[in-house]
Amino acid sequence: MIVTLLQEMITYYTGDPKRIQHFIKVHSFAKLIGEMEQLDTTTLQTLEIAAIVHDIGIKVSEEKYGRCNGKLQEQEGPILAKNLLEKLNLDESIIDRVCYLVGHHHTYTVVDGIDYQILIEADFLVNLYEDSLDKQAIKAAYQKIFKTSTGKELCKTMFAI
């Protein structure tokens, strides 16, 4: 099912290798952190699915509004994710949770669940690199965002902070 979803998302972002590489990297880090943090099977599956589709709202946001900030992604993404995931015959509770995560992945205040926390950390690991942020910004993100021991270790190691 993960392979099928990856294929669907690659097709969705045809001609946009930056977006494709982004969600593949976020998925890889989310899976790694989830496994290292010993998530149960359902939570790990939910996390992996959410990591793959977390930015599904970007394309529509750019088409509708000419921009794709985090809030627009959160607004537009859940319905697109739901439509895609329903085709894969996933359990409704997993679809609901994934849609919640897609609709909140740029909201860092009330993080309710380890899947949510890890999704944010995985996205940050990729964005810190892709956005070429300086050491000060990386240290600030490390202090404010990272909570899991695996996420913290990855951030410290990757960016030598």
C-alpha cells in the first residue's frame, strides 16, 4: 500500500521533482524516527501515509491563490488526502488521522500524538536543509521543535550542532 501511495503521489506531482523529492525524504525520515521510537504498527503506518501526503495541498494552493504557505496547505490538503486515501480502501480511522495531520502539519502549538510530533520533526529535518538555514536558525528549531530522542539526535548529527 505504501508503494502504491508513493506512485500515486509521484504521478500527482508529475513534472515537479522538487516536491516529489521532498515528500520522499520526509517519508524516509518519518519512517526512520518512527521505527527508532518503536511506534506500534498502526501508528507507524499512519505516520508513513501522512508523511507521503503531508504537502498534497501545495499544488491546489498555488493554483487557487498563487502561493502555498503553511496555512493554505493545511486548509486545502485534507480533502485531497481523503479523496486519494479512500481509493486505497484504508481504514476510516487511519484516513481521519492522516487528514488531521495534513491539516495541522504547520501548527506547532498543541501537538497531540507521537505521529504528529514525528511528522513535524521529519518535515523540519528536510526543510532545514532544503531552505539552507543557518546554524542559529537550526539551533532555534532544534530547541523549539524537536522532542523525540531520535529526532534530536538526527538534527544534531546532520547539522553538527
